[in-house]
Amino acid sequence: MIFDTRKCELGEGPLWHPKRGQLFWFDILNKKLLSRVGDTALEWQFTEMCSAAGWVSENDLLIASETQLFLFNLQTGAQRPIAPLEADNQLTRSNDGRADPQGGFWIGTMGKKTEKGAGAICRYYRGGLRRLYAGITISNAICFAPNGKTAYFTDTVTAKVMRVALDSEGWPLGDPQLYLDLQTNPDGAVIDRAGNMWLAEWGSSRVGCYDATGALIGQADFDAPNTSCPAFGGPDLTTLYCTTAQQHLDAAARAAHPKSGMVFAALGAGQGQAEPMVIL
């Protein structure tokens, strides 16, 4: 089913805010944060491309933009800088990101023109931002096991999803190991309560569900080819939301897939875990 009919050029970063019971997402290329409450569509316009968020309080989000992490108040629209994010590099912008169970926030960057190896994956934790992995072309699939002991991520152009063990504070232990070796383009992902990964596969009109061994055990199909990122939400976290994009579709493809860019919802797809709070 369709959750929101507004067509994003590049829908991304869906976040179900557990305190508000409300879904937020971004249209990166049009520099917008979107949401809805019932029949009321909500929208905030920014001056930079923004791509991902975590929740800090009922009314405050930590948002990743082209140049920084900043605190954004949903009631007043006030912004407060938290940490610079490759602010001295005009080639890059933020892309995929998610809060970890330890209260940190992982954020990936990428070249605005998809320059090879221009991006990185960083982690903000209790006041500091540290680069974890460099040489990333398109950062994606950042998500975490329910017990907080494993992180997942991908560089989409490799078609490989990696996983790495985490210590008690959420920092990586050792080198990342191969989790999935795909024939599709891995994009955003989320881990459900059972530890399965729900992975948006760009160009495939689906979100695949993979168990801990990497076996495909299910999927949710959507009426748009460029599925970009899933998120669990709803009162019992059993609704799988998925952002999509019109990006890279020519006029003929857009006409053939008129729902591209909308946000979809699959009821009863699985049961998610509540997104953890970011600790500033």
C-alpha cells in the first residue's frame, strides 16, 4: 500500500520516531525532510541536502547534511550545529545513517557525483565524530543487530554487505567480514527483532529479507523499481515502510512506474526493533 503519495526525487532515510509514533524521511536532492500525521502532510525545507536522522528527544532530531550533523527542533525549526561532517570537502554529502544501540550515530558519505572512493563511514559518539572506514563510493545498509554486538554496512558498488563485531561502547572490533554477496544493488537496510536484515535492493522493486546466515528467506515487493531504504514502524513495529526514488529513471521509465518516489508500507512483514536514542 502507499503511505505517502508525494514523489521524492531521492527518497531516503526513513525513521520511525518511537516517542512520537511518526515516520520521517528525506528527499535528499530536493533538500527536504518529510512526514505526515494522519491526513496531514508535513514538510521542512533545508538549504543543504540532508539524508538521515536519529532521534534525541520527542521534539529533536540529529540530522546529517552535506557538511554537518545538526540538532533540529521539529516544533520551532531551530538548528544547532553538533559536529562538522567533511565540511572542508565540497565533493561529498551525507548518505545512509542510523543510530546504534549504544547511543551513537553512524553516518556514511559519498561523492555528489558518485566519485569513486570519495566517501567514508563515520560514527558520532557522545560528542566526538570518528572516521571508521574510508574509500567508500556509496555508503549504505548501516544497521545493527538487536543485541548491539554487530554492525552492518555496504559500499553499494561492490554489491557486498559487510558485518563487523562491536565492543561494549559500539566501536568496531577487528576487520569487517562478508555477510552478503549479491547480484543486486544493496541500498538501505534495517534489522528486525529476530536479527534478520531487510535490505532495499535498488532497481529490483523489492526489500529482501536475509537471515543471519545470509539466506534469502522472504521479500516485500513494491510498485517502484528504485527501493532505497526500509524502516519498521506502527504501534507494534510490524509495518515495513520503504522509501523509493525517481532518480536515474528517464521519462519513459517514470511514465511506466508512476508511483516511483512515493513511500510505501507493507503491513505485517515482520516485527522491527525500536530505533535507539542518540546520546549527544
